[in-house]
Amino acid sequence: MRSKNAFCLIATIAFGMLSGCSKAQQPIQSSPGSATAKKILIVYLTRTKNTKAVAKMIYNSVGGDLIALELETPYPQNYKAIVDQVAKENAEGYLPPLKTKITGIAQYDTIFIGFPTWGMELPPPMKSFLSTYNLGGKTLIPFNTNAGYGLGSCIETVKKLCPKSTLLDEFSVKGGIERDGILFVMEGEKEKEVQNQVKEWLRKIGFLK
């Protein structure tokens, strides 16, 4: 009798363990637009590191892969020199070659694209990125930092370069003002404020509950 009871007890425990494993391995059911249903890439261009800070806030909330755009030939550090160079590139339609190479971009369903506003336009390196890869059929989500003047023509340019992509509502926030020597500002109370704004935006577009 004892051995029969012991066998029953062992069988009960084993069944319970198998049931627990089976339940844990079930795939998560995700609602449309939720982050868990998508393979996410977060690509960003930064100069004063404010856009980078926002990119990390997004990454901490939705996960994915985080990649910074870098040029083969970096821009000059001098503010006036970069303003003049970018103005010339925009006027000529020049797309600066990227040092950053992204392999397997076809695997991503959703791409967050982060950039500052330069001269009220989309920065040339981000134009290079959007022009280099086939992003048709993907969901693009812009996020932006600027000196207080907004996005300018950035979103219109994204739409023009990626007509076959789905574009969700963008996030934009005031960052530094390099012209006035105000560089990185995403710290202290400002950082907390922007973190809350980012989370609210992510909820609005369906990436957070």
C-alpha cells in the first residue's frame, strides 16, 4: 500500500511539473500594435546626446535593438562649420555615406527613427539611412529633439522617402540649444519629465499598456 501511495504521489508531482512547464512555454498573445508582437529596431542620430537619451528611454520601455548612426566622415565639432556644411548638403541633395551598416534589416517590423532638427529639416545622415534601406511595409515611428522650433519639414521628408511605410505619430521634445552653448539637458527633473512624456506617447501609439 505504501509503495502504491508513493507512486501516486510521485506521479502527481511529475504531472504538476509538466503542467507548469507547458503553461510557461505558451506564447504571449499580443494585441495589434503591442511591442511584444514586433521585432523592434531603434535607430538614432545624435550630436549633443539628447536624442540618444530619448532613444534609451524608448529602449528601456519597449526593448529591441538600439543603433546609433555614424558617418564615414564625421561632421566638424565647430557649430558654425557644421551649420554651413549641412546647409550645403541640403541644398545639393547630398547624402553623406554612413559608417553604420545594419545587416538583416528585413527582420524588423517596427523601426523607431530618432533625429534632431537641423535647419528646420531632417538631418542628411537620417536621409541617408532612409534612402539606403528598403523600409517598405514596415512601421516607422519618428522621435525628435530640437531647440524649441519644432520639427520643421522633417516628417514630410520621412513620408517622401518612405512612401510604402506606415508612419505612426511622432514624439518631439525640446532639447539643447547648441547655438547658445546649451548642450545636454536630459538630466535631473528634465529627464524625469521627458521619461513620463515618452511613456505617455508610447501608450498612445499602442506600445505600452
